[in-house]
Amino acid sequence: MEWLVGPFEVTFVQRALWGGILVSLICALAGTWVVLRGMAFLGDAMSHGMLPGIALASLLGGNLLVGAAASAAVMAVGVSAVGRSPRLSQDTSIGLLFVGMLSLGVIIVSGSESFAVDLTGFLFGDVLAVRPADLGYLAGALGVALVLAVLGHRPFVALAFDERKAHTLGLRPRLAHAALLALLTLAIVASFHIVGTLLVFGLLIAPPAAVLPWARRIPTVMIGAACLGMSATFAGLLLSWHLGTAAGATIAATAVLQFLLSTLTAGLHQRWTRSTTTPTADRPHMEYGHPS
């Protein structure tokens, strides 16, 4: 029993656990929509697009969180603006902005005489360095994310189900898309300190993707994703303590392992179901709910 609870008797590991739990809740709210709408590449681009803001904030002695938020906001606005071009696909626009922002960040870092920017924490996170103030920031971010998720649920559902129907119902899909980008930005900015931008998808994408084959309602996916994210945080911290591995990377790897096990189990279950039912049996689909 000491093997299981011993690490969490240490203060900084306790803070890491609470930080991971708060991030898991935020990522469950945002990641569910990212998975349903197929926005993974956009999220990846936005997470790496934070580099210029973080680099500038570090070089100027400012708050890294503010720099990350400003840079992510610029990326979100840029994606929305460039994506309106009828001659460019959305993937092309996102890819160009992704490369542009990442290049700008590298230029800022390389232009520093001392190379003072610590990219290790930015890329891979430092969950064991979470401070009490960081927990306060994460709790506030969770409150904002919850408000956005509740107020935007109907237009988000309509946007995911049928954008043309959202127009018909007067739910303003462009505004809904902007609100969804804001929710995604909030989740990425809140998460990068915990698992880093390279591994942020471990908590943003893997938990809802793992729940999706088993759930038919969006709230169920969110709740399941939150539970998986929190369990991945606990197991990842426990394993990293005993194995001496990087905590953020172990958390992300645990979340991805959960997804792989869920996908494998769902495939076996589907194969068994097909063998015991008639060939015309239909597989149930996700119930988005009626947006009205």
C-alpha cells in the first residue's frame, strides 16, 4: 500500500496531482469537441503557435502564461481570418500559420545571445513544479471553460452536427466556431505547463477519443474523458515516481495507452457483436441531441 500512496504524501507531488486533475477537467470540456469536429491538426498548430509569445515573455522577464495566451489568441484570430479565403483549404491555412508562428518563435530564441529561453519546460512540461498560484490559475481557467461549455453547448452541437442547420436555427455558427476556438485556446494554454506543448494532446485528445466508441451522448463523453484524464494523471505520476521517468511524458503516455486499450477492446466487442447478431443489425451512432 505504501507503494501506491507513498509518493502522494510529498507536497509537490500532491500539487502535481491537483494540477493534472484540473487540466484533465478543462481538456475534457474542450477535447470532446476537438475530437467530434476533427480539429486535432488545428489544436496541434495552436499549441506550437504559442512559442513566440512564450519566448518573448521569457526574454523580457514577463509572465509565460500571459505570453502563451497572447500568442495563442493571435494564432486563433489568424486561423479564422486566413481560413475565409475561398482559394485555400483550411488545412493549408492552418499549416502555413503553424510553420510561420513556429519559425518566428525559433528566430526569437536564436536571436538571444544567451539562449535563455528554457524550451524543455515549454515542450515537455514540468508538472512537478506546479505552485499553489498555478492551481489558482487552473481553477479559474476551469470555471471559464465550464461557462463557455455550458453557454455554447447548443451552438456547438449544431456546429458539429450540421453547420447549415445551425444557420437555419439562427445559432450563428461563425460566432460558435470562435467560441470553440477560445475554449480550445484556454485548454492548451492551461495545459502546456503540465505536459508541455508536444504532449498536450495526451490529455486533450486521447481521453475523449477513448470514450467515444462506448458513449452515445456528448455529456457522457465529457464525463468519461474527465475520469480517464484524472486516472492517467494519477497513474502517470505514480509510475514516474517509481520508474524515475519524466512525469509529464508518463502522464501523456498513460492517456494514449488508455486510448489504445479502449480501441482494441471496442474492436473486439464489435467483432463479437457482429458474430452473434444478424447481418442487418445497425451499429448505434452518437446522439448529438437536438440543438433547438
